[in-house]
Amino acid sequence: MLGMSAPSTGLQLLAPCLQQVPHGWDRVSWRKDLTASKDRAINSKDETDQGDNNQSLIRVERNNIEIITHLELRSETCDIAQAAHYYNSQVYPDLLSSQLAPNPFIVPLFALHLIPTSIRHSLVTTALSGHLFRSQQSASQDSLTENWSRLHRHRGVAIRALNEEIGKESTRSSDATITSVLTFLIVELQQSISPNWQHHVNGMMAMIRLRGGLKKIVDSAPYLKPSLLSFIIIGVIGNTTSPPSAQIAATLHLCTTNLISELYRVGYYPSFPCPLPLFLDIIRINHLRLQSTEPLLLNETIQFSANELLERINAFSPEQSVKSITSFYDEWLLIARIYHSAVALYCLSSLQSHFMPLSASQSHTTRAAHSGRLFRLLEEALASPWLKKCMMWPLVVAAVEAANSTDFVRGSISKQWSDMSRDQRTSLPLVAQAVIERFWASGKTGWDACFERPYAFVI
């Protein structure tokens, strides 16, 4: 189905770990563990406080979100259990309700005792940040301060646990450590606490090399395919919004397109359901951008490759790519059309500052056609509960194009970021908004002028 891999919170990367959970540990036992954790939290209070805590739990039963702010958490165990409860009762149903097809990235959380320590604490930070972004307009300042403090505390524990595992030769590149680093990377992107996301990508690359490369990991641990696909998508899309010389593994991506194609078919990725042929074209565009920084390469050779690539993108047929789809056909067709125009515009915009894939008149006509279509189709997709969670990167592309458009178009795009942030429980769209609006205010045009340092607008 489309060879695609729609909205994530970072916790979907637990799927490879949860596939190894014993059959004897089911949701009933998880709920018992959660109930026991609640009871421990209540019993730890003095008798004089018991009534207030019981009232908090009553409010929790009416509104699961309030479990984070109204119940004082007395232990890490309780924090973790309640974060899992928040995910299973609030986030997971929301994600599940917006899926166009089954995929291995959206799973409920259980068997907490089998999840690596770093992931357990990343889970808590994700639940806390998701709740904070949903409730920041209504929560008190004291509550916000307390929850941000707890978020950073659990983030610190996750980092220490990761350092311990990486410091041991026996676990440095284990399946669990690879998944833990990847989960931490996505949580960092989701929360936008640190701009140094590429450090985690480099760390993952080092682990993959220790294991003998991507192919060897796929062959020895096929259950890691969803995690490895997530890692590749983050790297590829992160490269699109990074300076040409600051890309990571652009050549590796180009040299492993057959393996990437195999991984891409494990299921459609929640926040980036781009058709496979277009995703491979993004990899090729990234590599051409990297080549443009190498002075020894002949410009004519790169120019020929750019022309050939743009012809390939323009020849892509959204209708042909979804012809075998039987469920949600109209939604999949809309997705294919949006990503088609977004990739074409990325090609034209990112390469024009180095060499022009088409003549000036052809380039203007092609960009005008694709930008007009992208603006129109995005408006439709962002109004759809099925599609709005997987439109961040196309919206970024449209926003770069809007530098050459009208105030009305730019205003329409600006209205989307805060809604997207609340809906996806992440600050990443707000980071994109800041980058884009700074670019608009500069009066500059062109892709590289917008992204002066590495960003990754995908989770």
C-alpha cells in the first residue's frame, strides 16, 4: 500500500521492545501494576492529606488528563505508571483514531518492567510535555513550573541511564541501547529542549557501525526494522532543513536506497506518509545539495543530475501510486498529491541557489503550479482529522515558498502552527514557526537562507 510508512509522540518507538514482551504479561496485569502504583502514592500521604488525594483520584476517573497535575507523585514508579496511563488513555486512542491503515508504530504501552530504564523515563517526559502543551492555557503557573521541573528530572535520569549503557562494552550497541537512543532522539525533537539533535544521530550511526552496518542489523534483528526506518526518516528529513554542508549520512542514504526501500515497506510512518519514490527522490536531492559544496565536482555533471531528477519527480503520478488502495482512497490520493508538490518545490527551491535545474521561465512556471496546488491542498488536509497530523514537513515547504507569495497566504500558514502544536502535543511546530517567520522578516528568499543551522521537522 503505497510503500508508505501518520502522528507520533516519540513513544511509538517502543514497539520493537514491546514485541519481546512475554505472553503472560497482558494489559490486565499492567492495570494491576498501575492500580498498585496509585495506591502506593495515596498511602504514602499522611492521614490528614488522605481525603485530598482521594478527591484527586475521583477527578482523574472523570478526566484522565488531570492525573498528571492533581495527584502528587511520590516515586519514580508512580510517575512511570501514571505516564503510561496517560499515554494509553489519552494519546494512544487519539493516534489510533487518525490512522489510515494499520502500522507497527502505534501501540499501547504495557509490561513496563521490561522496558529499558532510559525509555521509561523518556516516556514520563513525553507524557508530561504532551500534557503541558495541551493544558498550558488553563493550568496554574505553579502547576506548570512543577511539571517542567519533573520533566527535566526524568530527562536527567534518562540521560544517565543511557550513558551507563553506552559506557559498557556489552550493551554499547545492543538492541535495547539502540532503541533507547532513538527514543531519546525523538523525545528531544518533540520537546525542542536542545538544538543538538544531530549529536544523537551521530551516536546512532556509531552504534550501527559497531554492529556491522544497517544491513547486518536488519538481518540479525528484523524486529528493529520500524525503529531503523524511524531513524532513517529523521535523518533524511533533517537533512532537508539543514545547511548543505551540515547534512548527516547523505551519501550513506544514497548508497543504501535498496535497503531503505525494504524498510519503508514495514508500514506507513505516522508523521511522514510520503510515497516511496518521492522519498528516494528527497534522498537524491539531499545528495546533490551536498555535492554542491564540493568544489572539485564539475558543475555540469551536477546540473545534468538535477535536470534528470526534476524530470523524474514531475513524472510521478499520484493517481497511479494509489491505484491499488481500497480504503481511504481519497485521503491517500490527497497525501500523494501534497507530497508530490512538496518534493518538487523542495527540489527547485533548494537547488536553485547552486544551479538551476530548469531555465528561468520553466522554473517559474513549474514552481507557480506546484506552490499554488500545495497551498490549496494543504488547506484541505489540515482540516481533516485523518491527515492534519502528518503535514508538518509539507507545511514547512509551503512556508518557504510563501516568502514569494502574498500576506494572505503567509497569514494562513502562520495560523496553523499553534493548532498543530496542541494537536500533536509538541513544541516542534512552534520552532518551525519561529524559523519561518524570522526568514520572512529577513526579506531573503531561497531554501538555504531559511535554514542556517540544522533542524528536523519530523517526529
